Amino acid sequence: MAKPNDIIQWFGAVRGQPVPKFITGLRGTGKTGILLWLRDRILSEGVPAENTILLDSDDPVLRRMMTHEQVLDHVFGRLPSDGPTYIFIREAAALPGAEVVIGTLAASQRREIFATSSSRRLLDCGLAGYFSTRLAHYEVLPGESDVPPTPDLARARWNEIFLNDVLAPNRILEVSIAGRIAGWLSDHIGEPLSLRSIAAAVSPARRILSPHTVESYLASLEDAHLVEKVLRWDTDEEWVQKTGYRYFFTDPGLRLAHFGPAPDNEARRMALNRAWLHLRRAADEVFTTSGSQKSDFISRTEHAYTRWKLNEKGVLERLKAGNTGGKPVPAAKADGGPEKRR
């Protein structure tokens, strides 16, 4: 979950900007709660209730609408006659013609738009591309509750994400293979992986999956933001390597409740996953490491690079902070997952 101070800081930074503001993330991470908090925050400033409009894609009225014209007519009929209007849209990408709806509403500087969308839906409908360089984005990363989900709840949540964000949009028919790959990643958190090694491990009897096929299944899991691929930083060469990458789960609690512990080194694997997620929330980029320097991760924040290591108790320790010295770094975002903020 996002920290309250982070939300306040982001809200203050983007408030008043003439661009749509999107809050994205995995299903069940609290995006709707943030959206409603933003609305309450604006109302607490004295903005009249009639100057705020909440559009919920699950509203039966909206669900019966089939075109963007119908949605726009519905919104324009509710616009106040005076003052700025704040429009809050839950699961904006589910609206018919979402990019046209939001583009039309955002055309007026008297209207400010805050919207949520699951990460997969945002990418599927083309909203991110349509508003390229013209949107503000806050990604909500999963957080572990003090009370972990029950096995039944975890299975239900995993199955919902797996069906709606992995299988359906990618038209995956071999469900067992997709599930087997996800389970194999769960058992090998923190290990350097290759497409061939994964293919050899998960291929069904009398059939060998190609590395390209495995890569497509992994991409579907990444697109749904169930896992992220993390590139390696060679600490000797001071360079990003695009082989031997590792996968981590964006919601380690959900992973543990659904798949159970790994057959070996579970405590170390879970500690590595939680450490990566902690750094992922705070840094611009996070890498795993290889080379003679004994560290587990390197994080980058505004050209400052910091080495991190898990001690014997599973506590993340800072080893060394430094500067790249002007050396170029390949853009890992294209391969390593979404940015936290834009």
C-alpha cells in the first residue's frame, strides 16, 4: 500500500496540472481508497459537493452505456454552472472509448481528473500511449497486511488477477503451463534465471517448450504486475547485464498464501523479495548484483547509487553510496517493469 505521506506529496505536486492523474497498480492494492481520500481532501478544502463528480465503472447506469458519447452526455449533464470541477473515475479504462472520454473531459482547464485503473487495463486500452507525456501517474505497490489473507481469500484474489489480467487479455489457453511457470518462479525467488532453464523445468511430458514460448508467458505475468523482472548490475564492470535476471513477486504475502513456502531456503527468498519491494518503493531503479562486490541489490536515486546487503538476520543494510562518475546506464525500465511515479 502507498504511505499517506507519499500520497500527500504526490497530490501536492500534481494538483492543478492540466493533465489527467492516474493511480494504477495490482488489483486489491487500495487504489479506490486513495481516490476517495483525494475526493474527501478536496471537499475538506471547501469545494462544493456539486463540483465533484464520481464515476464508478461498476455503477449499473454506466455499465449499460455502450459508447463514449453516452458517457460524455452523462457527465456533461452533471457539470456545475460555476467554478472548477473535479472528476474522479474508478477503473477508467473500463469505460467505453475511455481515451476519448478522458481526453474530452481534460480539454477544459476548469476540469481536473483523477482516475484509477488496474495496470493491465491501462496498458490494454491504450490510455497510457494516448496520453504519453501528458499524464501524471502514481503506482500503488502492494503492501503486506499485519493480518495475512486467509488461504481461501488469497486463492480467490490470485485467481481473479490470473484470469482477468493474465489469461484473458493474452488469450492463453494452456492454463496449466501458465500456472506452472508462476509456481516455478515462486520456488526460485532471488535466483538468476534463463529462459532455457525455466523451459526445461516446466515443460509437460513429451513436449519441450521453446524459450520464446516461456518468454511470452513470463511477459503476461509481468504485464499483470504479479511479478517483475530485475536486471543484474555487474559491480566490477559497473554496467547493467541483461542476462541472468531474477524475478520477484510484487505481493510476497499473496504469493506465500497461494503457493506456500518454497521447498528450500524459504526464509532467505522471502527476505530478498521483501527487501527488493522495500527498495522498489523508494528508488528510481533497483538491480540485483553480480561480481566481486558482496552485495545483494543496488538502488539508484537521482544518479546516486547505493549498495545493499541482507545480513544473517534478514535485515537490509546499506553498504556503500556513490556516484556513477558520469558513466551511461542503459534504460532498464523497458525491461525491468513500470516506474513508480511519472
